[in-house]
Amino acid sequence: MKRIVIIALWVLVCLFLGSMSSLFLGDAINDWYPWLVNSQLSPPGWVFPVAWTILYILMGISVGLLYGLRSIYTRFLYVLFVIQLVLNILWTMFFFYLRSPILGFVDIILLDMFVVIYFVGAYVVYRPSAWLFVPYILWLAFATYLNGYIMVNN
């Protein structure tokens, strides 16, 4: 029962912080972003909040599943998780609030690295926790491409 509560709390933390990062969108989502040259692969705007909601839920479950596991890596995984979550939020600030695709790209490359390291570590400790990060890794790879495309073409 306690593990379910921990998982639920992590899911809520991820969803809350994810929704807080949307505060950094500001006017850029209407006044700046639509005028950028975007990839033809860019999905419609409604896809992003749906995808991120699902990803934040999976992220919260992933880190919550680590609770109570006895491994020398568990604390390290919690630190990695928090770092990647901070980088995730910072990306929105850099890309939209500061309107800087370059800073966003640097951030998302770091984010990619921390997420992959988390995946590898979680795979060693508890594989279901790692597999829950696969959609996130795939989405980040796509987001990195989209950010890079905007950076190069604007």
C-alpha cells in the first residue's frame, strides 16, 4: 500500500511540475512560435499536452517503483531523476520564455543524456522502471530533432 502512495505522489509531482513549466510558455506560444520555420514532421499543437501528460505519468510511476528497493544505485537514480526533471522544465524556459532555440537545444541534449543514464541505471536496478522511460526517450529524440530543426532554420 505504501508503495502505491509513493508512486501516486511521484506522479502528482511530475504532473504538477510539468504543468508549472507551461507558465514559461507566456506569449511566445502565440506571438513567436507560430512564425518559426518548423519541420513538416511537427505534430499539431494539441499533441504536446496529451503526450506530456502521458509521459509525466509514466515518469512518476517509473521513479515511484524504485521506492523500497535495496540497491546502491537507488539514491543515484533519484538524483538523476530530479536532474532530468529540472532540465525538462528548464527547456521550456529556455526555448519559449527566453525564445532561444540554441539554449533549448543545449538543454535538451543534456536532458537526453541524463534520461538515457537513468534508463540504464534503472534497467540494472528494476527493469519495469526502466521500460517506462522508453516512450520518454523516443519522444525526447523527436523533440531534439524538432528543436534542432528550428535552431538551424530560423
